[in-house]
Amino acid sequence: MKDLTYSNNIYDLRKKNHISQNKMADDLGINRRTISLIENGEQNVSLDYAYRISAYFNLLVQEVFPETKEEAETTETE
């Protein structure tokens, strides 16, 4: 069975556009720490933040948060 997971391109987009986490956080009204946690994959992004971040870069959500597939390990108990 495969589980869907999502990565993000926030770091690359910020660097490409010369935007700091502080500026992005201020512009979006999101805490800078939250931006950092999402960017580093330490916090799941809410749908609201996914839309806001994507709109900030004028991209589709799927472009900022592309889907990746990981093989889920399943354990069976007998």
C-alpha cells in the first residue's frame, strides 16, 4: 500500500525570489517559526496556509507542495 506525502519548494522559491522567512511571514501574516517548520517538513501545512503560500508565489498549490509517493511499511500480526 502506498501513502501520499507532500514535500515543498518553499525554500527554493524564497531563495529564487530573494525573500527572507521574516519578509514572507510578515507579508502573509504567518509566524516566521511556522514558515520555518513547514519549510523544513517539521509541521504539516494547513490548507489555508498552502493556498496563501502558493498565491504568494503566484503558483498552484501542487507546484509549491508536490505530491510524492512513499512505500508504507505494513506489519501484520498473526
